[in-house]
Amino acid sequence: MFMTKITETKNKKEIYFKCKKCGDEIYWNTNKQMIHCKCGALGVDGCEDYVRLLGDEKNHEEVMRERKTENNLTKSI
């Protein structure tokens, strides 16, 4: 029996909120802590269950990015 190493790549989608005034980007999952951008026009408070945004809707936008993750698996052949 031989063991082979297999690398599996997955794309994980991540959501950020970008302040249109200062350009700061805040990740949606802040672990229930309110995080503000450097100019204070956007605040994000989020976790697995909810996302709360503070500030005027015209001053922020949602940015979705894909991050590649690799899982190393061992398989018997």
C-alpha cells in the first residue's frame, strides 16, 4: 500500500465593505466588534449570524473577493 499526497485547491468567497470616502476595506466578520474605517464614515459589526453596517449607504460598497485555499490530503492506493 502506498500513500499519495493530493493537494486540493478551493476558492473561498470573502466579503469586505469598502468606504468610498477613505478607501478602507473592512472584512464582514469582525467577531461581534464594531470596526470603523479611518475617516469614521463606515462601521461594520458582524459575525456568523448577522452583519450590521453604520453610515450612509451611498458612502460604502460591498466587495467580494475569492481566496484560494489548499488542503493537503493523504490517500492510500
